[in-house]
Amino acid sequence: GTVTALGGSLDSTAGVNNHVLDVRNATVNLSYPGSINKTTNGSAVFVDNLTTPGGVITLNGTTTGTNTSSGVTIQATEGAVTFGTLRLGTNAAPFTFTPLILATNTGDVALGDVDIFTDNANGLVINYGNASPGDVTSTDGNIVSTGSATALFVSHATSQPINLVLETISATGVGTHAVNISRATGALTVTSRVDAGA
């Protein structure tokens, strides 16, 4: 079916199984331009097995997950998932685990303007195990990892398509790599700087 909202704000303060937006085993065309905010256990957005034809999720507003939430999960999904703005953690309050889970998607995932802040955990990880992985894109953003971690990690058995535009990629821990890419196609554009550990 089709769900179209004109605006608003979605949030949740409940427990681990209470995600703000939860789509599982569904074929739905969902368009929502408002904000999504999660500050407790559970995901701001949890999508599992969005099927096609017809399965599309477009979130044009700002999606926020604080470091007390479970972040965002998109997995086993055929349909395209698009974010306008995605904020996971802050410089002052980073996640201690990778807050964006992307797994076995054949559909495209557009992260939009994405900020991810982590401490002793990898930032943006694109490591699909499936054949025909979907494209992962962004239009702007900052991936900042402190401690012993990689800010951007991309890997695939054959080839992972990416088209990422980011302002900053930073991993300042001793002996760390800011960027680790293995077997990818497309482009990575950094408009400001890349900081790597010594």
C-alpha cells in the first residue's frame, strides 16, 4: 500500500523493541517529510525485508538517533530507502558501537546529509555479503571515529557500488585508518578533509 504524510514529528521513549519507524516483511510506498527522533533503546528507523515491486521508503526530514538509542538498521531490503538528513550521535556524545547497520540489501540506500560520531567503534560500515548489492550514497556529512576504529569501511566479495559525498572523514586513534575500501565501484568525494591516526 501507500502511506503519505505531510509533516510532523515522530519519537519514542520506550524499550528495545519499540522502534520509532518499524517496517518488516512489507511492500509499502512510504513518504514522510517530518522528523524522527530516538533517545532511548530501540532504533530510530528499523527496516527489514522491504520488498518490490512497490516497496519504497522516503524520509525527507531529519532522522536523529542519540548514543542512547540503537541507531538505524536497514537489512535484507529490495526497495530503495532514502534519508534527507541523518544524525547519529554527536561529537560530545558519540556511539560506542557502529550505529548504522546496513546488511544484505539489494535495494539502494541513500543516506542524504549524514553525520556519524563513534568512539572505539567503526563509523560507516558497508560490508554486504550478498550478490548484487545495492548502491549506497550520500550527499554530504561527517564521519568521525575516535579511539581504535575506522571511520569508513567498505568491503565486498566482488564489488560494492558506492557514490559517497562527505565533508569530513576522521579517525584520529593511533594506528587507525580513516578509510578502508576493498572491492568497490563508483566514487568517494571528500569536500574538506580526511584525518587519519598517526
